[in-house]
Amino acid sequence: MFDSLDEQIRMDDRRIPAKERMMRWAIVGIAALVVCAAVIIGVHFMS
């Protein structure tokens, strides 16, 4: 069961263009930075 799931995930990854994949990771990275900055600013204002 899990071997076929792993193969399906690999096949799905190949269908996504590299540019779109990089754009997704860039959005995830920017979102992570925004969340971290919000936490830092929130802690700073609380003190």
C-alpha cells in the first residue's frame, strides 16, 4: 500500500513544473518569515 502511495507522490511531483514548485517554496518561506516576525514583534510589545 505505501509503496504505491510513494510512487503516486513521485509521479505527481513530476507533473508540477519546476517554476511552480519554486514559487510554492518561496511563498512558504515568506509566510514563515512573516509569522516569525509577528511573534518577535508581539513578544517585544508585551515586555
